[in-house]
Amino acid sequence: MTPEAVPQETDARKMLENILEAERTARDDYSARAAQADELGEVGLSNHLEDMADDESRHHDETLKILQGWS
């Protein structure tokens, strides 16, 4: 696997917007992999991937709150 490139920014708001998108993508990817694992009968793996998706969802929500409070 090759990790996604991290966009380089000097603007703090743009950095947070990039983080928000990365968290959204990671959440969606983990959820998709969890569904695939479940289809294969890999319940433990599916549960672990769903936990990871939940973590990314919390990160997304925290970043969104920061952006919403931005002046």
C-alpha cells in the first residue's frame, strides 16, 4: 500500500480543512473494509475496523468543531 500524499500548506485553516477531508476519507475507507471483512466472515477484523472508523469519525467531528469556531 502507498499512503496518500499529505498536501503541504502554510495557512492554518487550509491545513484543518485538509485534515477534515483526510479524516472523512479514512472513516469511509475503514467502514468499507469492515463491511468486506464481515462479508468474508471475519467478525473480529470487522469489529476492529469499525472501531478504527469510529476513531476517525471522532477526529473528524473534533476538527469540524474547530473549523466551525474559527473567527
